[in-house]
Amino acid sequence: MEQIVIISGSQANALAQKVASQLGIPHYPSTIRYFPDGELYLRLPTDVKGKKIILFESFARRPNDALVETVFLSETLHDKGAGEVILVAPYLPYLRQDSEFNPGEIVSAKMFSTMLSKAGIDALVTVDPHLHRFKDLSELFKMKTLKVSAMPLLAEYFYNYHQEALVVAPDEEAEQWAKLFSGKVNAPYIVLEKHRFGDTEVEVSGSIPKGTTAVIVDDIISTGGTIVEAAEKLKEHGFTSIHVCVTHALLVQDAEAKIFQAGVKSLIATDTVINPYMRVSVAKIIGEALERLMSHVGNRA
Amino acid sequence: MEQIVIISGSQANALAQKVASQLGIPHYPSTIRYFPDGELYLRLPTDVKGKKIILFESFARRPNDALVETVFLSETLHDKGAGEVILVAPYLPYLRQDSEFNPGEIVSAKMFSTMLSKAGIDALVTVDPHLHRFKDLSELFKMKTLKVSAMPLLAEYFYNYHQEALVVAPDEEAEQWAKLFSGKVNAPYIVLEKHRFGDTEVEVSGSIPKGTTAVIVDDIISTGGTIVEAAEKLKEHGFTSIHVCVTHALLVQDAEAKIFQAGVKSLIATDTVINPYMRVSVAKIIGEALERLMSHVGNRA
Amino acid sequence: MEQIVIISGSQANALAQKVASQLGIPHYPSTIRYFPDGELYLRLPTDVKGKKIILFESFARRPNDALVETVFLSETLHDKGAGEVILVAPYLPYLRQDSEFNPGEIVSAKMFSTMLSKAGIDALVTVDPHLHRFKDLSELFKMKTLKVSAMPLLAEYFYNYHQEALVVAPDEEAEQWAKLFSGKVNAPYIVLEKHRFGDTEVEVSGSIPKGTTAVIVDDIISTGGTIVEAAEKLKEHGFTSIHVCVTHALLVQDAEAKIFQAGVKSLIATDTVINPYMRVSVAKIIGEALERLMSHVGNRA
Amino acid sequence: MEQIVIISGSQANALAQKVASQLGIPHYPSTIRYFPDGELYLRLPTDVKGKKIILFESFARRPNDALVETVFLSETLHDKGAGEVILVAPYLPYLRQDSEFNPGEIVSAKMFSTMLSKAGIDALVTVDPHLHRFKDLSELFKMKTLKVSAMPLLAEYFYNYHQEALVVAPDEEAEQWAKLFSGKVNAPYIVLEKHRFGDTEVEVSGSIPKGTTAVIVDDIISTGGTIVEAAEKLKEHGFTSIHVCVTHALLVQDAEAKIFQAGVKSLIATDTVINPYMRVSVAKIIGEALERLMSHVGNRA
């Protein structure tokens, strides 16, 4: 029978280790170093001939380095006779540029997808991808894809502490997350409308019921602007206990300061991205997705 | 009475928030952004006139940026009439260059200390500083200093899972940490001897009793060489369940891969540095240190 | 008699070497490396006891690293018995944040100046500093300062190729540079008015005479917005041969693309910042400034 | 007839502009920016349908970012109906890892080549590629390749100043460059033998004639170790005027300091990499190569 092993790239070792231990399959972190001139040194940690490979890679911090790591690894795995290569990318980058908004703009989401396909990635597992114009991963990626959501896990964690919170989608794109989150406990949710002015300015509207406790739910926090506008809107309406649940806490530049300065009391995130607010691990749902994916593959064979 | 507030720099917000909530004092993250040309933008988050300031700053990732942030913040706090400025640096950088090993070398540990003094830092709280030639922080820093150790917390966490482990100091410098760690449960410890060859090569010797489970204890993991050599020595002697407990998990370059490839089963670290192996928070011991420091100051006045 | 030597930090070696050879004094590049964890390794290249030191440092690329380098070097020079330390900073960073525009903002220009003073810098030589609210370096820096202008050199170079160009200051802050530039050849100049909207948007007005060739003159190009607006205004008025002369070509992000897409035909810069458009060296004027500074010091003694 | 345009990526605009002006074809710098989370924004500067594209890209500073830029650009050019895409990479990265030295190591040179092929690069022009185990670019790259050498240009420049210099290849791999360099003026050359110890230590042997002036010739300077050992060997043999000519001056970490501290009097480099020692432009030889390549293509058709 075909052997399955997990190989992890930089920044994804800890999550890979948890999933490996859950599934009872071997895990090998690959050796990844950078030379002083910025070139990558990569070494496969085990013999891969004839094995099915689950490759964990984090795209959260330096997406281009992670992308080159992934391509070099995948190409070499196939050169060395590995079987199927399943990429687990807990956070998928480059999804926000999903259209040619201005003439000549490169649709990075498509380019990213093309690079993974050409590098021989046979299947892709991810968590809460930021899909907007593309409604499903299958519209964007040619390989088999499987997405799982951390929203039920975040909801479960959150409702241990705050039973009465109003669930808030900070903009229309986030409605899908609020629905999944509130669905876990059959709570209602509201959706705010975001209006962008320029690159960084954001304003928010929408009707808001009375209350004191609210939880803003989203897939990503990058610079934090969307969360801040929602939090300020909620404060204006008398909310005094505002919380944030998010899958991917990128938290670039002064995002943390802005969010807490806006009166957010707590920030709860997963471990798809290494960040100081990791309260919930996605290891369990990624492990389950891999089991589904592999049994499905088995059935097909 | 003098009001006390906590202000945090980038990367230290989460820890500052925990300590603030524990001590019941207000916490304000400061706004810190970088312009595309690398210049820093900083804004104080609250009026500081006449207040005592506890400034949290993480020096783990880009120590020079953190150092300039700290100096700019401390100078401005004093300009604006703040009282005493207490710096909480969970991880103290630049301690390894503590002597002029070759003529003309700059003793960075002293330079770092001088910069903090000149910037008006009145007191310094840190966790498990890497002291070697300087035996005590007071030999190096002119301001009041207070160090706390995460070793008892790490031991407490670790012994929940592994009661019978041999405690191992991977080199003589680490004996102090093994002593503090094993002291928590009255266990014995052993000390390996490290011999350096060049910048990166390390070899290890020392007498090792029989056993199966061991825990290597150290203050810092940077590139991981010391841990790897100790783990391989332990494997040679028949140990099959090797773990690592460390306060500051810097984990640069391929440290994680090297450590796990060397057969380490688990890595347990604190939150002095944001890393994927944070199992133990130093918030409690930093909070206690601040209480001691402030009551002492009060007594003195 | 006191010996004078030039010591250079990273990125300033080439310029320091030219000045040293011009003045006939020895030049020693200092050893500067970064460890993988971001810490700095520094080693003085020569014995400095009793010598007067001219320290070259480039602050253009990573200003905080350069600032820490400078402080570590200056402190150690004094510890080791050096005499006066003269800092040559061809490009002075942090001058744009010269006021507390919003409450709590840190006036980085002052902080930068304070750090240099406290580190024992005795005199400062620079080229075309970006002074706006501070009218003179002496308002900002406590040590002796000397500024020189690259504008006559740029003008001299430019007028070899384009005798009939209209000199254009792209905004009021740049009038000083247009005056120095055009003064070299007794040409007239015009000043455009810049109106900022938000962080990045810029609009330009001002009356523009007829012509075909123009040269936009400024001290710094960072993201290039100011130059682009001026170039587009000139194109609207029928100019077809538009050039740019600038002292400090930082050229961050897509500045080059924006400038050339706006129709600029050529960009001419100095070597205060390492960049692909270095046509004019400031070595000569820095050398002359150092001679003035040292003869003055000699006279005073 | 098919129109030809030059498009340049970041860091290659200045060289592209020179070549464009030499060949009399249009040049458009493409818009390339980085978001704070590290994602790339790219916009094509002109309509490319039906045009032949010469794409300039510099791989010298952050090779993985440049590689992703190149792939995104090339894929999009083809999507938008461009004809042949010729990549001009003045410096080719990743050539040093040209074999699996240790089991599992990724042969980056091959991976780099594969990525360019799959992205649709139809031809490649480069300067002095670092070929060692692969003897010719055609062994490594599937597309049409054309290499040119900057050695005759460097020799021409150098011999204006130093007619009597001994040409020195600092190791056997550099013999090819010394041959090309000295061939320009029919001078003899010698080859030193380099022995590596570990990652950074280097020693040099070889018989050296008497003399005072020498020029060390190589394709790349990265950390500078090879040059330093050669310079010290030459000093031991009484040489007092030692110079260095190099095509690609990467000059990472403390390379400059090491080289000048070893007594090198001058460093002369080309503009394949933006660096402070650019004395010779490769624009002319790249322009000629492009003309050959395009006439050849024409003939073939």
C-alpha cells in the first residue's frame, strides 16, 4: 500500500506536527535556509520515492519566498518519484487581486493558482479562503481542492465566555463567515456595509440592534481597517464589550494598536498564521479534511 | 497618587494586555508603522504627563528597529512629563557579545545598555537574560533591574506530561537553567560540555546516566545547534523520548527542522517571543515582578 | 599633531574612499555583519586612540539599522580614546516628521538628533537636508553642523546636455533647490504649488510659461508622487522633454515606474544614496566641507 | 511587422532604458509594488497583444521576489496575446546549487530553469553566468539562451589605468574569466587554487610571479571570501597595488570591508547589479546580443 508522509516547509512545522500526530502518519520538517544574498537552500528530509506526500506550507509572512519554496519542493518531489502531492496551505495568499480592476493589472490569484498547477500540486487543502469574485476554489484552481472553516471552532471557543454576543459581519464579503460562526449556536447576525475611499480609508453603515456585547467575525485581518470601522460603529450604538474572532490574523503594520485603540476587548484567532492571539488550532479540521480527501481518493482508485 | 499605565510597542501588545489585566491597570498599545523607506512612525496612545509608565517592547525579531522604537518612545515620554519609565523587555537582545573577543570588536551588550540608560529608562524587567561573562544584570545596566525566570513555569507544565525525565543542560552556560528547572520538582540534572569549532559547528561531551526520557533545558534557541548536539548525544545513549524546554524560542533559519530531525519529540516555549510553541505565558511572573518593583519604589519614597 | 582618519559604515564605503583619496587621509571600512536573528556585529578597523575620526554612514536604506550602527560606533570610538567624531551622513533621514502634527506623535527629527548628540557625535556634515519647519540644522542639532548642496553640481552636469531647460520646483518646499540649481547658470525658475489629499494623493497648480524642455529639481525622491504630478502638469502645458535632477534618489516602491510612465526622459542623481542614476558624485563637496570644518576647528584651538 | 518593446521589472529599469535607447525601441517600466503583507502588485505598462516582448529583470537583491515577478509577468504577457517573450536577466541567480551535493538537496539551478520554462520564457539573455558543473546554459535551460561577457569591457576600462597588471584568477572556476579578460590585451594570467574548509573558510595556493600590480578577476563577489584570500596571497608575494574587476558585485554582508581591509586598492564592477562600484555598463553588449538574437530569429522564420 502507498505510504503517506507529511513534509513541512518553514513556518508550518508546528501545525504539521499536530496533524501528523492526530492522523498517526510520519512528519518530516524540511531543511530551509536563506543565504545572505537571499537565495534559498532546501533539502528534502526523507526518501519520497513511491510515497504520497502531504506538504504543509505557510504563505502568511513572505508569500513569494513561500511560493518559491513550494514550487521547488513540489517539482523535486515529483522528480524523485513521489506519488500525489497534496498541498496544505492553511492561509491562501493573493486571493484579493481576483480581477483586472485597472487595465494591465495582473490577476495575482490566477497567477498563484497557475504556478501551483504547473509545479505539480495535485490537491489543495485550505482554511477559510478569501473568495469574492471567484465563488468557489474550483473556479480558480485546476487541481482538486478542499476547504474547511475555522468558524465553528472559533464560535465554540468564544461562546464559552460570551453567550449573549451579537454576531457582526463587518462588510458584505464577511457575511459568509458570520453565517458559519453564528450557525454554530443558532444566533442571529448582522451585516455592515463597507464603503472604501482610496487604498486605506473605510466607512461603514448598516442597522444595528441594541446590546452591549458584540463579536466581529472575519476571515482575515491585514491592516485592520475593516475591523476598526466596525468597532467604532458598534461603540456609537452603545456596545461596550466588543470582541473579534478571525481565522487568519496577519496583523500587519499597526493593526493590533488600531484594533485595541478602537476599543476591542479581545482578539481570538487560529494558528493558520503564527500570531500572539492563537486560541484555537485548525489541526483537527485539517486532519479531518485530509482523511476525507484520502478516503475519497481511495474510493476512486 | 501617581497613576500607572502600560504602553506597548509592536510585537509586545498581547503580553502587555495580559499583564495589564492581571494588575488591573490601563493598557495602551502605541501606534507603530514603517514607511516604505524604512522610517518609523510612532504615536503615543495616551496622555502621559505625571504618570508612571510601564513600557513593553519585544526585541526578538528585528532588534535594531525595536531599539530605535524604545529610545524614541522613552525620550518622548520624558519630554511629555511622564514620571518613571520602566521597560519590560521579555527577551533581552545583544547579550551574547559581552566582551571584546577580537581587537576592535564592539561590546554590543554594553552599547545596548548605554542606549537604554541615555534614553531615560529608569528600570528594566526581563525574563531569563543570557548572562555569561557579566554575572548579574547590575554589572551591565546602570538602571534598577529585575529578572525573573520562566524555568519553574516550564517545569510545572512539562512535569504534567513526563514525570521521569532526566533534566539536561546542553552546555555549561545552561547549568543555571537546568538547576532552576529541576529545582521545581527536586529532580537531578546533568550538564553536557559544548566545544565550539568555528561559528556554527558544535560538539558535545559529558557523562550521561541510563534512561529513556530526557528534557533539554535552555534560555534561548537561536539556530538550534546546541540543542541538536545534545539531542544526538542523548540518542546515542539510548534515550528515545527527548523534549526541549526553552524560554526564548527565536528559532531562526532552519532551527525547527534541525531540532525535530535530531529526534526531539516536543518543543515547549514561553511567550517572550511570538512563536508556534508557546505553551506557557510569562505574564504572571512579569506581573509579580512589576508589583515587587513598584512596592519597593513606594517603600523607598 | 592629531591624526585624522576616515571610518565608514556599511553602504558608505565607496563615497568615503573617494573623499579619503581626495583629502589624502587614511580610510578604513568597518566590519559590519548581521546575524540571522537580526543582531549587528561591528568591529572597528583600526586603532583610534587619540585620533580625530570622520565617520561616514549611509542612512538611506534601513535607517534604524544605520542609526544603531552609528551609535554603537560613536560610543565605542569615545570609549577607546578617539578625539572628535565627525559624522558624514550624506543623506539625513527622519527630517520629514519635524512636528507633532497629531497629538502624541513623536517628532522623529528631534529624536534622531538627540540620539546622535547623546552618542557623542561632535559635528555633522550632510548634503541638501530636507529642512522645512526647522529652517536651519542648528535649530535641530546641538552639535556643530555643516551642510553642502549638490545642486550646483547637478546643474553643471545637466546644462552640458540641455541649455534651454525651464527649471521647475515641484512644490514650495523645493523652491530652495530650484534657486540653487538655476543660480549656477543664472536661469529663471518657477515654483508649482502642491496640494496633498491623504497620504499619497497629490495635485499641483502654478503658472507655467511656454517651452519644450524642463527640469524638475528636488532634494529627495521617495515614492515619486511629487515629481509625477509636476511632470504631468508640464506635459499638459506642452513640454515634451522633461528631466529630473535630484540629490537623494531613494526611489522606493514603484517610484521609477511612475516617473518614467509620466513621461520623464531622464533622471539624474548623486551618489548620496546608491542608486542606478548616479551621475554626479558629492565626494568633492563633502571633501571641501571637511577641510573647512577642520581648518575652522584648527583656528579655534 | 511584429513590434518589439522592452518591459522592465523593478531594479532593472535603468539598464533597460539604456538598451532601449541604443536599439531605438520603446521601453515601458512595469508598475511593481509590495503590500505591507508582502504580496506583490503588478501592472503591465502597455498593451502587448501581438508584440514581441523583451523583459528585463534583476535577480540580484531578492531573487525569490524577482522570480515571482518574472513568472507573473510572463504568464500574463502570454495570456494577453504577446508573441515571444525574451528574458534579459543580467545576473542569473541560483547557479551555485547545480548538483545534489547531499542526499535530498534541491538542485536550485534546475528548479529556477524549470520555473522560467513553464512560465513561457522563450529565450534568455544573460551576462557571465556562473556555470560550473553545467558547462553551457543549454544543458540547464530548455529555451534558447545567449550569454555575453563583460570581461572585455572591464579589461578595456582597467587597462586605461594600469597597463602592467598581472591578471589573477582567484580559483579554478574563475580561469574562464581571467582568460576572457586578459585575452582583450594579450596579457598572461595565473590561476590560484582555492581550498574550501566549511561554509566560509577558504585558503589559496598557486605559483605567483614577481610584480607590484595585479588585478583579480571574477564573475561574482558575494561575501568576498575568495577575493580576500587571493589578495592576501598576492600581498605575501610583494604585490602592493591590487585591484579587483568583477561582473556581478553582489557584495553581501561585510564583503566591501573585507576586500578593502585585505589591501585591495580599487574595485571595478558593471551595472548588472546596482552597486557603488559601477564603472562599466553592460547595456552595449546586451543590446548587441538582442540584435543577434532577433536577426537570428528573423532568419530562421
